[in-house]
Amino acid sequence: MENQEPKHQRRVRYKGTHPRSYKEKYKELQPEKYKDTIEKVIAKGSTPAGMHISICVKEILDFLQIKPGQVGLDATLGYGGHTSKMLECLQGEGHIYGLDVDPIESAKTKARLENMGYGPEILTVKLLNFANVDEILEESGQFDFVLADLGVSSMQIDNPDRGFSYKVEGPLDLRLNPEKGISAAERLKNITQPELEGMLIENADEPYAKEISRAIVSAIRKGKEVDTTTKLKEIIEQVLSFLPAKEQKEVVKKTCQRTFQALRIDVNSEFEVLEQFMEKLPTILKSGGRAAILTFHSGEDRLVKQYFKYYNKEGIYSEVARDVIRPSAEECIRNGRARSTKMRWAIKA
């Protein structure tokens, strides 16, 4: 019997004009091939699947005042949008180091930047948590400028396999580096009600922390697996079912956002990591070196403000931001994810 040729499989096409599934958005996931589609999605105020739109680029570059020949650090490489603009400022002279803990996205970003012409002679990408930034000092020397964007990248949020969003079904993971530590689902398995309540309050100012923590812990003790984004969302919906119908949808949305944020901060030790970075930041900056930090919620901003204020008082920073810098109204319209952004800066004495 003759071997039959394998049947040709057509690529999954858009279903209708607005595909919902992440994998169906094949045009958005290939920005180099479908530029028109990308431009249309961005023009509507949305972020294309698999991409990240950098925030406060102009404000960051205006402050950092990057000059050719300088050495800089992007402590949170992400999609590489900020890095590419900083590299442009170097005009082929100098060097930038980019750090990231995400092995999946940092490899993609390195390849993307290499395709733009930024090879190892001007860019070094390292899989490293920015809490351990001092580990590269022997190689890099101190920096003229440093940027840290503390937000989770859109391509991480949008990919259902990463479990960052309550909007789509996926494993309840939430780790920035899925190869290290434990997932959010594992974290919940043995957590106590007071501990979870405290986490929701401290990491997200969640007003329904007591009710949500009770429901989650009760479900797990009864043998229910809370191991997917949908299962966690369903518990939150049940907890808030007492609310009037006209309020319920919006409150569930905000509560889901805060609950997922609180878990993400916990499983990635984000506050502890930020504290370590802020303590080491003065030691990695040259005299006159500039540092800009983007934060996305009050806990982060408060911590950055405290460290900048303390080191300014100690004479280690000659100047720090007295007020936060926010994205323009126009940028917030173009990119809804920019609305909660705050930028603070410091200059080393």
C-alpha cells in the first residue's frame, strides 16, 4: 500500500473581524509581516497580541540625557522598546546592558534587537533578576544611566499560558520566570486565611480581602483545585454576587485585577526584589549618573519615593524628583495601560 501524503492543514484564520483567541491573532503575533494590522490595532488604543507598547519614552529620554559613548542599564528589558530608543541615542557608540528574569521573552527580545542591528558590540542581554544587578558590575563598570520599568509586559499578560490575566483561561501561574519558584496555584494550596487576607491588603489594597480569602481557603480545604485563572475568577464572582447587578460587573473586574496583582507580587517577591535593587542603585551609578523608575501601583511608588528621599538626605543623590511624572493624556488615550504609570528619578551626587 502506497504512503499517503499528509493532508494539508490550513493555518487558523481570524473568525470574523475581531478574533478573541490569542493564537488566532496570527497577524498581531507577526508584527514584522503585518505592519498594517499592527498600526490599526494601536490606532484603536489597543496593544497588539504578543507586543508591548513602551510608556513615557519621551519623558524618560528627556531626563536621562543619553550621549554617545555612555554605558547604560535597562534593568527590566521586557519587549525592548525603551532599550531600542536608548540605543538610538548612543548613535553606535557606548553600550547598554539589559536584564530580565523571563527566559521566554528575553530570548525573543534579544533576537528582535539583533535584527534591528544592535549586536553584542553595543548590547548585552543577561537573564538576571535586577535585585542582583551588582553581579554584572565587574563586567560593565558603573553606569551613566539606569532605567527600571516595574510593570509586567503586555506580552506576558496577554499570553494565556502564563496565567497573568483573569480574562482568559489558563494555568494560575503568574511567575515572571516560570522555571523558578512556585506558581500561584501552588502558593494557594497551603496558605492560611489570615496570610492570604494580609497579602490582598498589603499588595493590592483589596477592600473585600477578608471575604475573598475565606472563600479561597474554604474551597481548597474542601478539595477544590484553584489552579486556573477561571476558577479563581469564579470564586471572586461568587463572593461578590451579593452586590447590586448594576455594580457587580465593574467591582468583579477591579477585584480580579487586584487579586491577581497581589498573587503576582507575592510569588515573584516583587517588593523584596525592588528593595534590594533600590539599596544597590547608588553603588551602580557613576557620579552624576541618572536613574529613572516607572511604577504602576502605590506600594511600588511609595517604596521608590522613600529610598530616593533617604539617599538624597544622606547626600548620595544630589537631586530627586519632588513630584511624580505621569504620561500625557494623549498617551493614555493611545495606550490604556499607561494610566496608572508614575515616573520618579534621581541623580547621583
